[in-house]
Amino acid sequence: MPSFSRLLFLMRFGRGLDSLALDDASQRAVMEEVRSLMESDHGPLAPLGFGASTAPDAVRRRRAAGRLVGLTPLVPAAMMSATFIVFLLLDRSGSWTWLWLPPLLLVQVVATLFVMSWILRRSSRPYLAAVLKRRGIAMCERCGYTLNSGEAITEASPAAGRCPECGWCTPSDA
């Protein structure tokens, strides 16, 4: 059974880092670096953008992360509202209606976890790529493709600066 911190790590970054030779301490250090980099780029009021960093790298990472970062706090509220609406629309003719509540709540929690995981993985990918680049590992900011340990995107290759998986142009200054 994985620990709670491991489940949070998998929720935010997926299994993409399992192929790398990172032990648990290194993975925790990467997660902490990504969190601090996101906090420094987004500022104290993350969805609003007030106090956000104006450095070119920070602006590029925020743009690559997308606008879904601001929706993260709204996902549980939207799922709870949808569950409440579905529960109200159920047939109220019998006393068995309350038996629908636990399965609906379970579906709500699972759907919330999946949506939040998708948003977190997508929005933290540029920050993870920047942290891994500092450690000498090349990763695509868009699709999360990690080059093998011996590979590198070189200027001599025909697709210099492009991801071999999705073809997205990876910036050289990340």
C-alpha cells in the first residue's frame, strides 16, 4: 500500500517519473522544488495573478501551464453541485431514494479526484520540466515525454528543439 505522500505525488505527476532513476527522497525533493517554483511564479493569489512574477521564464511557464490552474479550487464545488442536482432529480416516490446518496457521493469523490489529477498533471508539467532540466533530464513541457538518460536534443539533429513524441517546440532556455 503506497503512502499518502506517494499517492499525492502520483496524482500530481503521474507515473512518468518512475522510468527515471529517482529514489523517494529525490522525488520528494523534485515535488518540493516544483511547488516552490509554482508559488514563486504565480504569486500569493494564484488564480488571480496579482503579485505574480514578471520574469520571462515565469510568464512562459504560466502560459504553458494554461488557465486550468485557476479552476482547481472550483472543481470540488462544481462536482458537489452536480451531485446535489442529480440527487434532487431522482425519483422521490419511495423511501429508497436515500440509498442512492452513498453511491452518488462515491462517484462524486472519484470524479473529483480524476479531474483534479488531470488538471494538476497538466498544469505542473512545465514546472516539472524546468526542475528536471536543472537536474540534467530533458522533458517535454507539453506531453511529458522524458528523453532517455543518454539522449539529448542537439542542434545537429534535424528536429533540434522539438519533442520526438508530440513535435512541440521545446524552448532552450527553460
